[in-house]
Amino acid sequence: MPTVPVTLAGGDAAVHYDVDGTGPALLLLHGTAASREQWGPLTALARDRFTVLAPDFSGSGLTTDHGGPVDVADLAAEALAVLDDAGVAAAHVVGHSLGAVVAAHLAGTHPDRVRSAVLHAAWPVTDVRQDAEFRYWLELLADGPAAFARMLPLMAFGPRYWATATTAGNEQLVTDLTKLVQPGTDRQTEADRHVDLRRVLGLITAPTLVLGSAHDRIVTAGQQRDLVAAIPGARAATIDAGHGAPAELPDEFARLVLDFLA
């Protein structure tokens, strides 16, 4: 479980990452409020084909930093530092939500380091509606993780989850999620508020899959179309889930990712 030092705009960070498996490098970038542990199901299915690198961004897991604001460029610098530390010239990159935004930034600013990219629930630029959502998250987080965790299934999961959910099961999920909300979620949410990839999307040269969720409450279908149109040669696919597809439908999500990488 290596740690690599990185200099960010606001100060220094020590980025922790996990390494598992063997084969070409596969870099997995987690979403807001999550950590590298988000990728357990995908790693289990990918480790026989790929060397999986899964970092904790600033604010999550075992990574430590200056404690101040971070932005997408900072998080991309952390991802790049992991590749350098692991001795990887170029990797396949998979990101979810904020992690997908970071993956797109990395692919556009360092195209020689990205062999292919899967961007799940990414968006090209934060609009007024999204900013209102993220401001709501910050208000919930100000009262601690419990209120934010109660919102997460409502925000992240689609009809397939709710069709079989029970009150007791959902309450247990909320309890579990409360323990998993990362201490730097508010800082990552501030990074979400200021996403603007429009300058870099046209510079992406890697084969790219823009993977959308059919029931995403955060990223609209129009934003997904704009992302596909802005990335040269990008392909599009949709999963029948909410924004949190990697957790809601982990096996189906992994199949879509691994089929593209193959």
C-alpha cells in the first residue's frame, strides 16, 4: 500500500494507493464522499487481467494533505503522481462522478499517459442546477454525515434498487453509509461545484467510453450528450441505474467497463 508525495496548489499531499493484480495498468478514480474502497467489486473482476491502481483522493481514505481547498487539477495531479510512483507510462483509466471528471482532465492534459478512458457520470461543466444540488450537499454535511448519508440512496440509486428495497434494508444501508462518508466530502463537493472541462475535452486522444446512468439525478442526459460530442471519437453507453451505478449494480457496471477495455 504505497504512498506518494505530491505538491498541490494549496500545499503538499501524501497520496495513498492500493496495487492489486497483474497486467496492463488500470487506474480507478473514485467519486465524491467515497474512497479507493469503492472499487472492490471491479478490482476483484479485473485483477487477473490488469494491475489495478486505486488511490484515495485528498479528503478520503489514508491520503493526507494541507486540509484546504482542492480542485480537479489538484486531483489529476494526484492521479498522475500515482502513475509515476508505480512506474506506469500509460494506463487505462476508469472514473466515477468526480473521479470521471478527473479522468477526463488527465486524459486531456496528459494524453500520452492515458491508453483508454471510461467516464461514468462525468459532466463537462457544472451548471446552475448542479450547483444548487452541491450547495444542498454542503448544508447537509454541515450537520454531520448522517443527514448526507440519508440523502445518498435517494440521490444515487435508480428504480431497480427501490423496487426490491425494504424499509429495514434501506435504514441499514443509511447506517452503513454514515460510517463510509469521507471526512473531506465537503472539500470534494466544492471541487464539484467548479468543474469546467470544456478547454480540455477536445484534446483527449484515448479511446473513450462515456458511460451514463439512465436514472442519474446529478448528470443529465443532455450533459452526457455534450460530453460525447466534445471528446473526439467517444462512444456512449447507458446503464439502467442511478448515479451510484458502481454500488447499485456492481457486476453489470464491471461488465460494461471490462468489455470496453477488452
